[in-house]
Amino acid sequence: MANMDHAVEWGVAGIVAEGEPISLDGINPWGLEWHRVQDDPVMLRHPQYLQWHQFWVYQVTSAGKRVTFAAGELSANVWGFYLPSSPARYNTGMTRD
């Protein structure tokens, strides 16, 4: 069941077509292995239309740098990405998968 994780505030990183480059703290997640970091998705609002959408929280690592983000498909091949305002909450080294 999705939850509205009020313990973490999320900021919009961007909305892109699937595979289109996006920088998440300097890392482009496309082409990297995404590791889900929690069992339940978070519910976040679409930045333009304000509808609620379900997003999973992931981590990727590139060149020794790890970034945590929430991502979900907003419509066909259009993805929304969010970054936590407090990424330290997720920097435990633990992933779900």
C-alpha cells in the first residue's frame, strides 16, 4: 500500500521522456541498475497538475557516488523524478533488492 511519507519532503527533479537524460545530483539514472530502498511506494503530487501519483524510492550508484530518488511513470513513457530534501535518511547502505 502506498503511503504519504510526511517524514521526508521531496522536491521535483524533473519530468522527462523515458531514456531522456536527467541529472539527479549529477547522475543520470538511465542505464544504471536501480535498487528499491523501501517496501512501500510514496505518494507525491504531479508538479503541474497536482494529481497524486505513486512513486518508488530507488538508489543508483555511479563512480562511487550514490543518489536516492523517487521515480514513477506519470503517463505513457513520461517519467517524474523527485529528490529527497534529506537524503541522509536513505544513506544507510541498505537496499531492498
